[in-house]
Amino acid sequence: MFSSGKVVELFYDVVSPYSWLAFEVLCRYRNVWNIDLKFKPAYLTGVIYGSDNQPAGMNPSKLTYIVSDLTLLSEYFGVPMFRPSDLSDKDTLNAMRFVTAVAEKEKEGGVLVERVSRELWKRKWRTHQDITQPASLTEAGLKAGLSDNVVEEILTLSKSQPIRDKLKSVTQEALKHKCFGFPFIVCHVNGKVKVFFGSDRFELMAYFIGEKWMGPHPNKPTATM
């Protein structure tokens, strides 16, 4: 049983490139900071409308900034991603139900959720492949190491009412924390709770949990190559 007393919950949707950056950094720091990292797949569209926010793509100036920002952040964090030719966000409801079904089947550990989420991000933001159709989700699941039978089970499970309710419940959980976008990180330390939005709050997060921020690559030698 995990007993570090530091629980970090990451609410995310694979439609969000900033969530991918936060996801990879937290995975790198999981053992460095000795945190109990919990993945919380949720539905960004539900959060946007549930918080009366506005999708970033609806603001031309913000969209221009994001494209430039992600280019530099991709290099800084060491997470290669490329601007899709079509920046219109296709709905990720099926994808996030699929990830939720993986989480439900796995129950503990989060290893499969981590792998499947990463493959979906790669398809969306690196190779610009579809993540909405069953065949696309099957391909991502297989690439993440799931067997044909398990992928088929998860696809079926992802269409069930319990999984639909679970995704809605986690999205509502994020909204209860006053979430307005992703990535949204909730830290629990010694009975205290602090929330952080975005992929640029790790130094402050480290301060809150009593750890040290060593840049996006904590295990990388500091000497220049």
C-alpha cells in the first residue's frame, strides 16, 4: 500500500497537448518525488461548458499564441509534437470513454492507462491520426501492448452505461475543484489540498509538496552534450 502521504491527481483529456506535457513530466517525477500519481481521464468539453469557459480555438489571437508556444514547449519538455494541418478539435468523447474503460479494467497501478493515453496523444499530436473511430482506438490499444481480446473487451466496455457514467463522474469531480481547463492537477499532502492548472506550475507544485523542481528532465545529467 502506498504511504508517502503525497497524492497527485492529473485530470486530462488527450485532446489537450498541454495535458500531454504535464503527463510526461509527472511520470518522470513519480519516483523522484515519491508521489502516488493517479490518472483521472475526463472530458474537456464537459469541463469547458460546465465552467462557462470558452474553447481556446475560438479566439484567433490565443490560437496563434498556442501554436508558437507549443513549438517551444515541445523542445523544452522533450515531447515531440507537431501542429496538425487541421486545428479543429474532433470530439474525444469516444477516446476518453476508451481510456476510462482501460482504467476500469485495470483497477490499480495505472500502467495500461499510461500506455494507452500516450499512444492516443501520439496519434493526435505527433502523427496526426484519427482517435475517434473504433479501428483507431483498436490500433492505439494494440500499440500500447494490449492483446486483441482485451482491446475488444475494452471497446465493448467503453460503450456501456457504467463507463459513460464514470467519465461523467470524473469530469464532475474536476468541476467540483473549480476546474476550467486541462491539465488540472490536484495535490493532497498531509491533509492539505492544492490545485494547479497548466503545464508550467511544477516549481510551485514542488514547493507545496516539499520537493525540488529540477527541470523537465530530473534524471538527465546536467552536463551539456
